[in-house]
Amino acid sequence: MEKMPAGTTTHKVVKVVKDSVVTTEDLVVEEVPLTIYLNGQELVTMLCSPGEERYLVLGFLVSEGMIDGPGDLSQMKLDLDQGLAWVETTVIKPQAGKMFLKRCLTACCGKGRVGFYYANDARVTNRVESDLRLTVAEVLSYQVALDGVSESFHLTGGVHGGALAAGGRLVRHSQDIGRHNVFDKLYGYCLDNHVATNDKVIVFTGRVSSEIVLKVSKMSVPVIIARSAPTSLALGLAEELGITVIGFARGDRLNVYTYPERLSNI
């Protein structure tokens, strides 16, 4: 087998097609735990794909409202063999103290906690103000570009992919088994490299839930382009937060659900 894509491994599988039974090796995505310790206290265990761990941790902490950005970090040490991240901060927001409890964020939908999600997100969401304008052709070209770098998805079907895009090209691509992790990795990259976001779009392989819209809002990105569908709550939040949601962007078609005025030729 040729060199495996990052974040994949092989596993023996029995394939059955009609009357044919074949035992072979197949690619599967890797899933690993990453436990974050913040100022010596165990905070959360994330289930994720290996790679971009610094960006994942940084994006998660900022999007959760625990720090404002990389400037609040005095140290981040990673032990990827053990799946551990030790973070030391110079500033912790007073309201973040209640978050010091062991939590597990699963790779599937949902935050893994009850009664905290909306109260916390209300502090760190932003209404997005942007003069960005796109054409239909540009929107569709971003989906084609994302498809072109989604090798692991095509080979395994087991990861989500997303990219920050502008000026007709992808600026940064990330992938993960967890939808939320994709956005945290992209956000962490932007924070760590001082990349402006309100003139960018995010193109995404999955569906657009309310949690995804909140992630986009925290990043101050005005447009999300997805291959799949949005939910009703996601669209309500997008209307409130100034975000253009484009779904079912495939081939030569797309649906614009909110703020269609950002597309200049429709």
C-alpha cells in the first residue's frame, strides 16, 4: 500500500459483495484521546484525530471563553505519546472557575455537558460585521478545492474536513473525526498566526448545526459553505449573529439560507 494519509491506520476487514467474500486490509481513521490540564487541574478529555494539537487546544480554550488568545498562555507542553496537554495561563477569566471539572467531549454531536452550553457561549459569541461579497462560482470553487484536499475522507469516509478560504483559494485546511474539533483547529491556527477572519469564509464537509454556527460566530467569519444541510436552530442563530449559511453546495448547485446579499450575482 502507498503511504497512508495522516490520521489513518490499517485494519483487517472481511468484505462481502453479493456472493464474494474477501479478507483484506482497509484504511480506518485514528481516534485518540487528548486530556488538557489547565494550570495543573484536569479540565477535559477530547476525542480527536491526531495532528494540529496545539491549534486544537488553543482554539478550544478561546472559543470556550477561558482565555482571550495566545497572549494569555505562558506555556503549552504536549506529550502526544501519552495524549496529554499541559497549559499554563497568565490570565483566567473569573467566570471560568466553574469550568474546572472533569469533562469528556465526544467526537459525535453534543457538548458532553448539561446546563452550561448556552450560558458560556453567550459570553464569547459575536455578531459578525463584514463587507465580504462572493459570487456563486467562487462559492462552488471552494467546495471543489476542499474536495481536492480531502484524501482521508475519500479513503475512509470517517473524518470531517473544513478550510478557511479567501481570494479564490484555501488558506488553511483541517480534518478531524469531530466536527467541532475541525473548527477549533482552524481557529487555533488563525489565533497563533495572526490571521484575520472577517474577510474569509469557512467551507465544510458536514451539516450546519447550532453549535457550528456558534463556532463560526466566535471566529468572526461571515460565511459558512457546507455540503450538507443546516438545522432550524442554526439558521435562527445565523440570522441573529449576521452569518451567511450556504448549504448543499455541490456540483453546480447551492442553497443560501441567510444573508443572501453577500452573494453578488443572485
